[in-house]
Amino acid sequence: MIFALILGFALLVIGIYGMLSQRNLIKIVIGFSIADTGIHIIIVSIGYLRNRTAPILNSAVNLKNAVNEVVDPIPSVLVLTAIVIGLAVTALMLSFVVELYKKKQSLSIDDYQELKW
Amino acid sequence: MIKKIFVILTMIGLIMMLSSLVLNFEFVEQLNDLSADYVTGSIEDLKSQNVVTSVIVTYRGLDTLGEVTVLFLATAGIGFLLGKRKGKKRVASELLQTSSSFLVALIILLGVYIFSHGHLTPGGGFQGGVVIANAFLLLILSDASIKFNHTILQLVESLSGAFYVIVGIIGLVLTIGFLNAKIIPLGEFGRLISAGAIPIIYSLIGLKVGSELTNIIDTMRGE
């Protein structure tokens, strides 16, 4: 599971690098999305315990000994919440991009310098 | 040039910070007390098969209410920003038109299955809602000029949201806690009708998320 952790951190770094280095607004949003996915993978891999199954208590799990047979449910809960919020935030960011494009007919972040100091 | 150097410096700092996290990471061998409590509580206290669902809907139900509110705010923001506008009409291929009219009902059925079995199998209200919204996306792709009835969409969304809060308040009136699933009999472990109010709450969340996302897709296709 250490590989999943490394993969998550790699995606996080790639996403942040994309957000910092790209000039195109839509590419910045894509960078945010990649970093988001990396964080989800990190959180899920933190909750992993060796030789255990998912926290669904069906016939694969002995109910009397369930505590010793399932992985941590809390990271899954956090990621479920984070995915939904990430979806909403990405949609909102893309609609901001659409509005900005309508205003100046440009997707380059260099054309929006009103708040730059 | 200076910008690039700053970016590279930031990335080096970030990688150094994160690499120490990865290298010194130790996997645990046992569940911590809180997780163990959630697992045993899900079996004995709530009779819900899916531990993740019982945490989301009951133990941390207030947070899920907040999450649904965030989703609603994002939808409202997108509707406010993008408004209504007529898009260009493009005719879809016959393959897409025929297969979408066949698939839409099945996809909606799959969504309903996912959110009504949220306490038994992997899945739940959010996932089921997204699947339902995908069915409407397929409808839009196959016929760009299709119009959805916004009154019904808004009615479904606001009624499911209101009933979600009402189910929570019933728990307060019965003095067992806000959004507690034990307001109705728990039933038998592992059956469809079990785990008290969890299937009801998750179905309401599924309907709300489905109609909200359909609204987002419908607003965005005008652009």
C-alpha cells in the first residue's frame, strides 16, 4: 500500500506544479482536479490495514470478529465527502472560467491582472 | 524567468516536505478506538451492513447535511453565473439516439438501486444521484434541444431537502438525537428494510443530489 501512498503524493505534486506553471485557466482547473485525486488516494491509503477487507459487513466478514477483519472506515467517509465537494468546486470554477472568457475573450491568466500587485 | 525560479523552489520545498511524510510513514495494525466503535455500533446499534454509510448518515449526519448544503450552494452559484442561454443545435448520430432512448431508463433504475441499497452494498445517495444525473446527460447528448421540466426538478430537490431536515427533527422530538436512524424500528441485519431511517435518508439525499446535478448539467449545456 506504500505504492498507493507514493502515487497519491506524486499526483498531488504534479497537480500543484500544473496549477503554478500553466497559463491557461482551464489547465489550472485540471491541475486542481489532479491534486484533488492525489489527496483522495493518500487519505484512502492511510486507512488501509494489511490482509483486511472493505468495511461492508456481508458474508465475507465474521460478525463476531468484525473489528479485526475490516479496514478503517473513517478515511473512506472523508474521501466520499471530499469527492462530492471536489465535484461541486470544479463545476463552480469552470463556470467562473466561462464568465471570465465572456468578459475578455481570453483564457490566459496573464490577461487578468486587476488584482495583481 | 523569476516566476519559473519561484515555481521550482516551491516544488522543491513541497517535495522535501512530502517525502519526509512518505519515508517516515508507519502503517497501523489495529483499528483505533473510534473506528472500532463505529464498526461494532454499526452491527449492534444500527444493524446496518455498510459501516461507511452508517457513519455518514447517522454518526456524522450533521456533517452530511452541511455537505449537501455546500453542493446546493455550488449549484446556486453556477445557476447565478451562467444563466439561461440557447445553445447551438447539433443532431446526434442515429446510434446515439437509439441507444440512449433504450439506456436512459436502465441507468435511472441503476441509480435508484444504488441509493436504496446504500446500507447494504458499496454505494449510497451521492453515488446514486450522480448515476441518475448521467442518464439526463445522455438525454442531452442525444438531443441537444430537449427541455427538462424545471418545476419538477426544483420540487424534487427542495422537497427531498426539506424531508431530510424533517427526519432529523423527528429524532429531536423523540429525544434520541438529531438525524438518529432509530426513529423507526431497525429490522433484521442485512435485509433491504433494515437499519432504521438510513435507507430513507439516503434515498432523499440521492434524489436531491440527482436533481441538483441535473440542474448543473442543464445550466452548463447552454454555453
